[in-house]
Amino acid sequence: GPGKCPVKRDQPHKLESSTSSQMSALHRSVLLQCYVELKSSVNVEDHVLDYLYSNFVISKSLRDRIRSDCTTAESKAGMLLDELPSCGASAFREFVDALIASKTSVHQKLAKKLMNMVKNDQQSL
């Protein structure tokens, strides 16, 4: 929308990737392979939810629903992971960026792991 900061020049298709476009099968499978680890390790209140919201990946209603419906960090992460695949083609990349932005070492490790898995999977295709 208007007022979008033009930092992400490497994503020219950002505006087209509304919720109509789906996350790629590769990204979905990587998320599923890491689901248990992500669910138990990601603290969505540490930058992740707000980052995804401010980058138009998740809606305000989804962000608020995660906060109101889920009582534990694990259930919040689980709900976010369940919703991410339907949040558009760039949702995976934005999720990784959100983990990196949070500066937590656990999040940094997970971000690296996710990126490496995508790289490895792309090579094996």
C-alpha cells in the first residue's frame, strides 16, 4: 500500500503476491519438515508477528487472533505456521527475514537452517 518503505528492492513482485498467490511447494515442505522445531523454538512475540504484519504478510485480524486465541508461545507459533502457507508467495522469505530481524540466537539459527534447506532442496530438484 502507500507509505511502503522501498527497502526491499529485490522483491519487485511484492504487490502482485497478494494472498491469491500461494507459497511454493518447496517452501511449504521445508516449513513442514521443520514444523516441530519451529513450533517449539520460535517466539512470535519477539519481532516475528509485528514484522510480518508491518510487511503486509499477515493481516491485523490474524495477528490479533494469534494473540487472543493462543495462550502459550508454542501454540502461537503453531497457529502462525498453520496460516503462513496461505499468506502469499513471499510469506516464507518474510518469515525468515522476521527471524533474522529479531536478533535472538535461536531465531538466527533457525533462519539459517531454513535457508540452507531451501538451497539443498533446490539443488536436488
